Amino acid sequence: MERAVTEGYGDGRAVCDTHALSDAVLVASELTTNAILHGGGVTDFRVDVVGPGVRLSVSDRSDELPAPAPPADPKGRRRVGGHGWSIICRLARDVSVACLPTGGKRISVLIPLS
């Protein structure tokens, strides 16, 4: 993903903020991890440099929509993990979830890079 972004900005005219690129890598990691852990596996992964940002799209086999996990279990103990969807929604813009005609879903996000 990093190579796709840096090559997309390789014309020398645009500057990619290194912190924003780190955010994009984190969002890509969270999207793919969620697809593997909760969505039955990644069925498609796309990276497109669009204007001053990068659009990531990850598809999986599950029809279940993503939702933030509660911060504690039913006994009131703090959970380890469960923060991925919140991280994605905080760092990304234009977050969309689309059901696929053959089953599963595609989550697309835009991360500003400047």
C-alpha cells in the first residue's frame, strides 16, 4: 500500500505527509484484520490514489455490518481489542459500507494525505 501511494505521488508536484501515510497504513491494517477476524476473510483489496488522498476498499464474505465493540464485557471488565472500527472511523473520511450482490460487503474509506 505504501508503494502505491508513494508512486501515485511520484510526479514531484504533490507532497504526501508521512503522518497521514502512517494513518493510511493503520487503517488498511485495521480493515484487513477486521475482514479476516470477523468477515470470513478478505475477498478484495484496492488502493487508489485520488487527488490529495488515498481510497482503500476491502471486501469480505460477511453480510454483517461493522459496529464498535462495547468498552467492557458483561461483567464490567475492560476488553482487550475491539477498537479497530473506531480507529477507522476516526482517521478516515467518506466511510461507506456496501452489500455486494454475490454476498459479503465492501468497506471503502478515504484517507487525506496532505
